[in-house]
Amino acid sequence: MDVSVDQVTGTVDRARTRAREALLEAGLELFGVYGYAQTSEQALCEAAGVPEEVLWEEFGSREGILLTLHNQVTTKGLRAAEQALLSEGMDDCPVEQRFRRLFDAYVYAVTNDLREARVTFVEVLGVSHAVDEHCRRWRELWADFLTGEAERAAVRGEAEERDNRVVVMVMVASVHELMAHHSRRPRRARADEVSAELTRLGMEMMGIAPKDG
């Protein structure tokens, strides 16, 4: 039976996809449980059931797997926050409730799997200049997102009209530090506890007094 080029290409593509997924799952498990520094490329490939050459071809190095995992989790968190913005009644929320709903969605998305939280907020720290730059670009994207929320609050008279960019950049860094702290703790904080902390932090840094109750 003749086999077309498209069939062969499709088979190869599916095999590559399976190999990538296996390596990412191995990375999530090993980085998220044992740590990035304690995980070798050989261990990743053994866990994924693929030769080391496949890792190099698909990701370049174990650092490439780390960056891909970080991208996936951080994108999931951002998308969850964006969906919260579109939810019913969000436009009419006071700023504190709005921030709380945003952080509720974000925190649940990035902490539902403890391995993802550890990879995203702990294991990326101090790996290399390239990883630091990757994380910095993500923080800038989050700063853009939250600056828009700060400007919205100012337009509605709920916050002071000012250039909030620097304040928001500090807030984003503080959010990541707080998330890293909770990801390291032996006792897992509930998502609503973390979200409440982040909301208080955001209100304080924006100079907005929280509502009683």
C-alpha cells in the first residue's frame, strides 16, 4: 500500500507532539516536586521515555522546558484574569471587589496545581540571565494589564489620578514575591487567603482605603 507524504508527515508530527508533551509533563513533575537545580536532562528524558536528542531538538535544553512551562502557567493566569474582567457585573464593581475578583481568578488558575505554582514562582528564580529576562517581560505585561485597571479606578474617582506605572511595577514584583513565599510554605494556603492578601496589597499600594467588612 502506498503511503503519501502527508501521511508520513502527519505521523512524524504526532510523534513529535507526544514527545513534547511527555517532556513537559516530566518537567512539571520533576521541577515541581524535586526542583529545577536537582533535575538533569537525563532524568527528564528517562521520565518522558525519549532520547536526549529529542529534548535538544524540541527545547534546546532543560531551560527551554522550564521557560515553556512558565509561559503556559503564566498565560493561563492572565487569561483567567481577562475572563474575570468580562464576567457579569464586573463593570459595576467597586475597585476593591474588582481587584478581588481578578485575583481570585488568577490565584486559582496558577495555584490549582502545586507543581505549576512552584515552577512559576520559585524554580525560575536565579536560573540564568535569559530566564530573568523572560520573567521580566511577563512582569511588564502584567504591569500593563494592572495599570489599565488603576487608570479605570482613577476615572471612576476611586483612586488618585497619577502616573501609576511605577507603583504598579512595584506591586507586580510584590505579587510575585508573595506567590513565591506561599509556594515554598509547607502548609498550603487556600486560594482565597492568597487572593485576599493580594487584594489588600493592591489597595494599599494604590492608596485606596479598603471598605469596612
